[in-house]
Amino acid sequence: MDAATLTYDTLGFGEFEDFPETSEPVWILGKEFNALTEKDDILSDVTSRLWFTYRKNFPPIGGTGPTSDTGWGCMLRCGQMILGEALVCRHLGRDWRWVRGQPPRGEYIGILNAFLDKKDSYYSLHQIAQMGVGEGKSIGQWYGPNTVAQVLKKLTVFDSWSRLAVHVAMDNTVVMKEIKQLCMPWLDYGGAACAEPPGWMPKHNGCLEGACALAEEETALWKPLVLLIPLRLGLSDINKAYIETLKQCFQLPQSLGVIGGKPNSAHYFIGYVGEELIYLDPHTTQSAVEPCEDSQVPDDTYHCQHPPCRMHICEIDPSVAVGFFCRTEDDFDDWCMRIRKNSPSHSTDFLMCSSLFLWIPGRLEVPKASANRESIERKW
């Protein structure tokens, strides 16, 4: 059966026997698991990730456009998944778990509402598709990982509840000064105040718990960072020199995963075991969801309740975007420290592992061969 014609009902609930019986560690978004003793924990973690797939019967995009994204929206859905993971980490925490039938927290409903397939949701397919026109993509056209990253960056500006700072690393470089200024715009580079920090207190549907959480973070004076790094890790196939470094990205506690896949067939990679990447597949068509009268969102179809998909790492297209989330300045400093620590030379000027990232004092560079914007978008 063509993956694009699958429905949620045909997938059902699988047994976990499909997952390999191996002593090798399983890494999922910065968490390590034992496949022999923690299968239930692995399944719970995978199921708790937001799963955005093709949908049908939603309001026409732009009023007269498509009512389904089957066949063309897979990278847009992967973009939703990686950003959805950032919002979960932002509002619920990485250790939050979804339990079927359990009364949801207000923050969780707020996150789902941001992705509903309608024009006024912050990160709906409608918003992504229409914002993509400004990136040279017509509605219904396939996106590459860089394009969806650029679109998500533009859309987060309108989300005053989450207050994310999104940085897409282009021109081969992540500049630390730029990150600090982006996340703390009221400070100059030396740390002195150059503007009043925000004094407003955003509310989330009158939810006291959410407001208190935001109040606590306001004292930190740091806008939570979503760092997206588009890369090209080879020409037509992934260069094996990058494989171990790519796998190590999933070990970092700040990991949001990787979006990529195969030409015209995108996936959201959330971890690995051995030489296989673990991913969520958007190529399943489900009906669009409408909120209930009490504003609750039927959420079963937003969570993948069967064993995770796996793909040998050598099978992926070399065009990817790697994501990281730094909730606080300490998280970002820790991310920088881990990049430095993973260098074979342990010096201030070094290559991280197999040259995926290049550290120079005050900035992190992506080698030119793996970061050309035009080549990143090739084939997509």
C-alpha cells in the first residue's frame, strides 16, 4: 500500500517486538535507553512526541487552494514536528509524557491549537504554505529543510505566548554573539543593559499554571532558543565521515532531532540505535481535526502509537537540518561546552568529530562543503 494512502486506522497499535533486541544504547532526543530492559519507556517516549502527518478535508489554503497536503506536505509536517518538540520542551519539559485518555494540561492544548489545520493557527499548514511563497515556493510545492526552517523562523515572531528566539545558521557560521543578542536583546555584548527587559506577563487562556511558569522564566531574561542548522552532508549520498557526528547530535540534551529523509520524502529523525535512525513518518493521511465544543482537541491522531520507524543512516538524503533547543542561557553555554568537549583536540580551535562543526573563538562554523544554501535545497 502506498504510504501516502495509509490511514490511521490501518496502522493500529503494534507490538514492540519490531524494535531490535540489542545491547546497543538507544538514543532519543538526548535520552539514553536500554532496548533490553526499557522497551516500554522507549515506546512511551516515542509516543509522547507530536506526530504531524498528511491531513485531508481541512479549509482550503488561501480560501481557494488545496484541502489536503497528501503528496506534497511531508517536509512541512516535519517542520511542524521539530518545532512542536521545541514547544513541548518550552512549555511542558522534555520529560513530559502523553498518556492516552488522561486529562491534558492547558499548555498541551495550547500547543496543539497552534498546529491545527486552519488559517489562524500560528504554525498551521496554511501559515507555513503561505509564508513559503515569500521563500520562492508556491503552494503545493515540495520544501527543502532550509526553506521550512526559514519559514518557521518568520512564523515564531507572531507567537507571543512561546516567545521563542529562532536562529537559522546560514553562511557556514553560528556566531555566539549573535545568539546572545537574539536571546537577550535588552543587553549589549558586554552584558550591560541597553534596553528595559520586557515587563509584560503573557497569559495563556487564563491558565495560572502557564502564567506562573512564564513568570519564573522572565527572571532569567533569556528568550528560549531554537537553533536550526541546515547542512549538506555529501553530494548524492551522505559522506560516511559525518555519520558519527550526526549520531552524536542525538545524544546532546538540547537535541530537537533532524529533519530530512529522501528526495521528495521527508522524515523527522528523533534518534538512533546502532546504524539505524529512528524516525516519525508523516506519510499517513488522516482527517483534519476540529476542536470540541469545550475547546479540547481530540489528540489521539497526533501521537504515533506503534513501534517507531527505522532507516539505515546511509539511506538518508544528505540534505538535512539539525535542531537544538536551549531553554536558558545555561543550556546554551552547556551546548557550546559539549561541542568543544567532543573535539578530538579539546582546544579552542578545533574540528568537532568529523568536521561537521568547526569551532573558532566566539563562533561555530559549518564547513563550506556541508552548508551551501543552494546545494542544501537540491532535489527537494
